[in-house]
Amino acid sequence: MLYLIKIAYTLIFPPGIIILLLLCIAIWLQQKKEYIGTLLVGLAAVLLAVCSMPSFSNALLNSIESRYSPPAQVSGDVLVMLTGGATLDTADPLTHGEGYLTANTSARVLTVAELYRSTKLPILLSGGQVFSDTGNESQIAKRHLLALGIPETAIFMDDTSRNTEENAQHTLALLTKNGWKQPVLITSAFHMARSVKQFQKLKVAVIPYPTDYISQQKQELTLSKFVPSSSGLAVTGIALKEFLGLLAARNG
């Protein structure tokens, strides 16, 4: 009964309701003998359904996230954390500023804070204000690190980068300036492969330390994993963005 309720709940909201609507349109076109239209609409419904299935989206994203694993021991000379989004004008009384980090960036901040406590390596934050209505990611991340007890003298910033390519370029300049040669790269697991590729283009050998995992390595294939959902579609979107980014990095 619980599964049936969840399935019914999922199908009355997008993308489930959109898939049902497309199937109804395909049936209507079939009755009108519009066979090409039926085929196209039917394929669109199937494609949307597959991309929205958690079983498919998990497997797709896991193929990216599983490329790197955190090392058992960290041996480097600087912790480089790439940011991944922030709001602009939401008041945050705990850190006495404005702007909140996205869940992805928050997970990275937590990881770099934990690594700092065990290694006492300097922290280099890379990421700025991407759009006019988003926050400066490194500056907000620094506020949170300070609130977590990280000394300000241990935090360095590139607060101008707007994408992963600029992250690598601006980080290289700071690595050279400060004489760091063994950067430990901290970013979300789904973002690590693309990030490493951008640093490799600049001949920078990084030590990958992925965090913020989204996919399950061993997912249990229950009935609900084959029911289209908005969360499944969102995960597929993340995976496709990373594949596209990897392709652009290789050909750029």
C-alpha cells in the first residue's frame, strides 16, 4: 500500500503527469492515423520516463562519481575547494552576513573544514559571483569556515572564478604565487572528473578528494526506482551536464 501511494503521488506531479499527457496525445494521434506524430510524441514520453527513473539516473551519475575515491590519507600542501553556488540576499544571522551556500557547496565546506582539522593545511577557496542575482561563493564559504573555527590566516581566496575552467586558471596563479605544488582538490563527486580534466589541461597534478556523493554504488532495485520522479530527472540532468562538460574540456 505504501508503494502504491508513493507511485500515485509521483504520477500526479511532473514529470509523471507530463508523461501521462504525452501518452494520451500519442493515443489521440494514433486514432487520427497521424503515425509520424504518434511516433515522435511516444518517443518523447519514453525518453522522459527513462530519464526520470531513479534506477537510470543513479546508474548514469554513478558512472561519473565512481571515477575517483577519497584517499585514505591526505598528503599535500594546500586544500583547494571549488565552490558550487550560493544565494545573494538571504540573511544569515549565524555568520553575520547575507547569502546561503547551496547544499553542494555546504558539503564541500564541511569536508574541507574536517580536512583542515586533521592536516592543518592552508585552504584555498575558488569561486566567485556567477550571476548578478547570486552570491559570491568564496566569500560566503569563508564566513562559514570562520564560524566553524578555522583561522582567517589559513584561508586564501579566488573569489572571481565563474566556471570550472576559470577555477583551474585562477587556482594555478595562486599555487604559483604561494609555492604550493601538491594541491588536494575538494569538490562534489559528480564534479570531480571535469575538474581534474581542467587542471590537467594546465599541467597541474591534483590529489582528488571527492565529497558530496549523490548516487548509490549498490542501489536496491525496488519498484519505486522505476517510477519517474522529479528527483530522478534532476539527477539525470546533473549527469548529462557533467558529460557535456567533460566533452567540452577534452575538445577545448
